[in-house]
Amino acid sequence: MKRVKFLCALVGLVVVNSVGAQSKQVTIRVLDKNQMPVPGTVILNPGVLRLGKTRKDGVYAFSHKCEPGQMFKAEPEDGAKFYDSSEQSCGNEVVLEVLPRPQWVLSTSEVFSFKTITLPTASKSGKVYTGVFGSAIETAVPVSVYGKDKCKLTVNKKLTVAYLKPEADEWTIDAGKLPQRGLNPGVETYYFPSTCNDSLVDIEGIRKKVTDELKVNADMYMKMNSENIDAAALAYKQLGVSK
């Protein structure tokens, strides 16, 4: 009986050691564009597994075996100041970069698209970030049609292109230096057969539809103007970037 217990314990030890040998130390750093730490929560995808919060220095470390297709992303603690990071492949050393939210965007939905252009400089700050931000300003007013109260909803969709220069803390709205094609999605008008108060569910459905459309518009802008964006970013004088 004692011999059987000993063998079971030995087998268990071998299994544990084998699993442990497959895992490695994974260190994740959440940084802003100036390489300063940003505390936040690290997420493992697919599956949206919230691994835990970083330390104050933006570091989250744990033992893990990377599987094909696994990606990390970060949600900053200060969500009003920073966007979530983009996803990065699982590895032993992972840097998740978060970009600041533009403080000048009003009534904006969670619609944006970014492009990073690395400038031919030797410094770590030799990057220009181009962003397209979608916003939708809506106006709901009561109208009367044949004596019946109805609701008219007007939605003004807008895309704003801006850039974030090296060492800058705020996005600069572009005044024509970056491509303007595809930045005017337009105005849409909707009528509902009930009062505006009774049409809130329908209005919320339109908001979701508009947000989805703006996201498509932002992605299309980046694809349509990719080469021109690169050229504009590399023109130092146009973007006010000095060599």
C-alpha cells in the first residue's frame, strides 16, 4: 500500500514539473507614447480574460505558456484620458501602448482609427500618430403630422482627422495638410410615428447604427488615404516636426 502511494506521488510530481516547464515568465508593460508607465488592466484574448491590474509602474508579470492566436491588450485606469491599447501577440516581453484621448472632441462616439508613421530619426519619439475620430450630433424635435405628435431626429455625422506629434500631449486638428477625402459622411433625418419620449428605443437603435457606420467610414478613410498620410507625416515642415 505504501508503495502504491509513493508511485502516485511520484507521477503527480512529474506532471506538475512538466506543466511548469512549459510556462515562462511573461512581462507586460503598459506605456504611453512617451514611454511613461500607465496603470491599467491587462486582458488576454480571445475570450476577454481579465488577467489583473498592473503595478503603478505599468508592469504586469505572470507565468504563462503562449498559444497560437493569443493576444494581449490593456484598459488604462484613466479611461477618460487614454484609449485602450491595440492588441499585441503573446510573448515573453510585450509592450502595450496607449494613446491619449483628444480633449477637443465633443459628443463623440467610441469611433476612431489610428495609423502610426515612424519618422527617420534615431530617437524613441520619432513617431507621428494620425487619428480619425467620428462624432454624431443628434437633435430630436417634436413635429405634428396631420394633427398627430411625432418625432423628427436629425443626425449630423462628422469625421475629424488629427495628428499627434512627437513630444506633444494633445491631438492637433488638421487644417488641410492631411487628406480630406472621405471626411464628410453627411446628415441623416429620421421620423418616428410616436412622440420623442416614446421613441427612445428607436433613437437608441439609430445611435448604434450611426456608430457602426462611422467606424466603417473611419477605417475606409485610413485605407483610402494610407500612402498620402505617410507622405504628409514625413513632410517635416508640414507637420511642424523638426529633424
